[in-house]
Amino acid sequence: MGFIMSKCKNCNIEVLDETERCPLCGSVLEKTIEVENMYPDVRIKARKMVLISKIYLFCAILVEALLLFLNARQDSQIWWSVIVGLILFYVYMLIRFAILGKSGYKGKIVILTVIAILVVVGIDFVVGYQGWSVNYALPSGIMLIDVGIIVCMIINRRNWQSYLMWQIFMILCSIIPLFLRLAGIITVPFLSFLAFACSVFLFLGTVIIGDRRARVELKRRFHIR
């Protein structure tokens, strides 16, 4: 597969893509010769993935509508079609964030884990709400993200201080189960307190061990002189 090579007479450079204007001066490019692709066209692959995600979303909506209809026709105590819908929704979010998302891998991991926790909570409500989602899944998910942050910090040792803001975010997330405990929604508080302690001590350990680099990063993030 080939494409047209263009040239800017003003800058005297050759442009090896399909743009019509010079990226330096903005002048209209002159077409020269057709050449073979020397590198994969990332934009084409991205457009294909966007199209695939749209097709998947359309098919998922059709499937879910059919399952809801079948579920309503049955004399079932459980809306299993909603559970399938939640799973289909998470797969769509996985495509949009993990594959097509432009945010860094740190944000993708946290966002997808949070969505997974919400899906689990939704499933708990669909099957009659036994409380296992908020008592066990929610704090376990928070601790899982904390472990993921530690692993990422070990892998990315040169830039470990960039994870401080995510640690602060996880402390805020770990406060949610404590409020749910005060509201009486969480009836088994052990994991909730453990998740909060893990998030707090992870942050404190990073600040204490990181010393100056950690303090500089926090001052930079919060614009403190």
C-alpha cells in the first residue's frame, strides 16, 4: 500500500504522510511521487479500533435488549440479563480505556479497577444484595490498587514520586468504606479499616523513605513554595 510524498518549497522539506499543509510553516504542500509505507499508519489502526468499539457497543445494546425481553418473559426471581449487561458494559469500558484511552497506564489501571468494583456492587444488588460487595469486594479492590501502585513504583524506580498523587487519591477512596460503615451499610468493617490503613501507610512510607524527592514532588503538585 502506497501514499503520496509531498514537498514544501518554502521549507525545502519532504513530508511522508497524507497531510496537505507543511507542519512547520503551514504552506500548502506539493505532491511529488507515490512511495510505499515505511512505517505503519497508526491513525488507520486507531480508526479501526474506534469502529470496532462502536460495532461492539451497538451489538451489546441489541443483545442486552433481547436478554431483557427474554428475562421479563420468564418467571425468574433474578434479573440475570442485567448481570450480563453489566459485564458487557465493563468489556466496552475495557476497550475504550485500556485500548483506545489516551491516559497513562496508571490512570487506566485505577479507572478500570474502580469500574470493576462498581460492576460487582451492581451485581450484588441484582442478586438480592447480601452486602458482600461493599463488605469484601470494595475494600479488597482498594488494597489491590495499592499493591498495583507498589509494583509500578518498583518497576518505574526512576519516577516513583509520580505515584504520590495516586496514593493520595487511594486514601480518599479508602475513606468511602468508613463512611459506609458509619451509615450502617458495611456490617463487616475489618477489611475496610485494613484498606484505609494500607493506603495511609503506603503514602506515609513513600514520603518518609522518599525524603526530599517526595517533598519536592508534593510541593510541585500542590504549588507550594
